[in-house]
Amino acid sequence: MNGDATRHACNPSSTACQRAYGAYTIGNVDGPLALPQIERTVSEIGAKVARARSERGWSLAQLAQRAGLSPASVHKIEKSG
């Protein structure tokens, strides 16, 4: 039996299955255990957005309006990427 057939034979939400296949789930997407790197990259993007906004002297509301987003969305991006 190949790895794909085995992967589908276990319950993907079970801890044992996740450990056996090194998978995580975001929404309905399974992937390798690269989550820490993804989180770092996303955090870096948020910090870059906040820095660029500050350098331009824009308020959070001004950036949100220019980007077509809500101020809450911009805040979330800056704080958690």
C-alpha cells in the first residue's frame, strides 16, 4: 500500500494520524509540518505593513480606506499577519 492510500485510511483529525504523517490542517488543506516557518513569514508581513504605514504617516483608518479594507482587518494583519 502506498503512502497516499495509507494517509486516506486514517482519520485526518486524529492526533495519531497527524503524528504519523507529519501533517497539519488549515481549513481543509493538509500540508507538511512547516507551520512555524509559515507563521514567521506571516508575522514578518504584518510587521512590514505596520512599518510602511508608519513611515508614510498614515493612520490605520487611512491605510484601510486606501486598501479597501476595514480598520479591523488592517489591525489584524499588522498584529498577526
